[in-house]
Amino acid sequence: MRIGSVFVIACVLSALAGTANANLIVNGDFETTDGRIGLVNGKALNNLNSPGSTWDVYDAIPGWTSSYPTDAGIEIQYSGTVIQAHSGNHYVELDSHPGPNSNSDMTQSVFLNPGLYELSYFYSPRTNNNGDNGIEVLLSGLGLLFTSDGNSQGWVEQLVQFSIDVAGSYDLTFRAIGTENTLGGFLDDVSLHAVVPEPASLIVWSLVATVGVVVCRVRSRRK
């Protein structure tokens, strides 16, 4: 059974489609916090700006789970710890402390109906070393959607479109890859929206679905 496709939509279709307002991701900006205690520094998630370390690692945060203890947990840093958050006060680093298996992941389950979706998130490398900052994006049923990597610090928006054919609950996962040295890629402002075609684009979309024409597009935009 075909579950969906990852693709870059042709420019004409993309121009004719709009995104619905509702963000399907819970706590995509990591600003929803509570009093859970970190695994490394003993810092409460809602008190990372207190004196001392301004980061900690958690087995889960509101909206997101991890593979801890198989891998490292989710490292949350307060804005300015290494880089300013893209928005708000918190961002994630994947490739978490304490090691040696520091490449970490974070997953959220989301219910998706058949249709076209656009995933947006902001990514920044931490180091200037090649192969040190990679983050893979995966969706259960579709596998690897995209890989973010680089060696120049600064937030870049990543946009990935994919289609779903079968309604159901899907796991969206961000996973660190590359050198396991507790220095990895940063992540902030994750959002997922259904793309609603304008009436003029419905014929084009029908043609794409009928003929099976898929032109893949993944866009990066620096902010």
C-alpha cells in the first residue's frame, strides 16, 4: 500500500497552493515548559535562565519524546547559551550530553489525513566541521524526508513538502547524525501545515496524482 510521497512540487503548482493556518505540531517552538528536572545539570525545564548552566537534557519535553536511555535525551538550551534562539527563549541541540552515544532524537506523533503537507523548521549548525552537525527528518511510513547539514552557524529555514495517501497517526522524528561529540545541529520553530490548493490548481494536482508525476522540491531560506 502506498502511504505517500516526498516531493518538491513544480513551481506552477506551488504558486497556486496556499497553506492552512493550523500548525499540527505541538510545542514546535519549545516554549511550553514545566518543572521536570534535567538529567545532567538538574535544572528544571521552566527555569533554565537561573544562575548556573543554562541548558539541560530531558528524556521528554511537552509534545516530544526521545529514545532515551537507548540514546541521549533532548538537550534544551536557553537563548544565548551558544546561539540566540530563532524565536522565544528555547531551542534544541541534537547530539546531546553526556555521551558517548550522544546522537539523539526527538519524536512527535501527529494525525494526518490524505493530502499535501508542508513541514517547516529552522536549523543551524553548531560547529564549522563537516559531518558534525547533521539532522535527519523522518516520517513513519515514508522514511527519510530530508537531511539538514552545514558548517556555518546561523538559522536557515528548511521547507519540505510531502503527500499522505492513508489517514492515520504518523511519527515525525528529528535525529542527529555524524560525529558523536555532544556538539551538533540546532533546531527551532517546527511547524507542519496542510497545503490547501486554490481552485485553479486542483486540475494540475489531479494531473500529478493521475500520471504519477513527482518533481521534488526542498527549499532552504536563511533568516
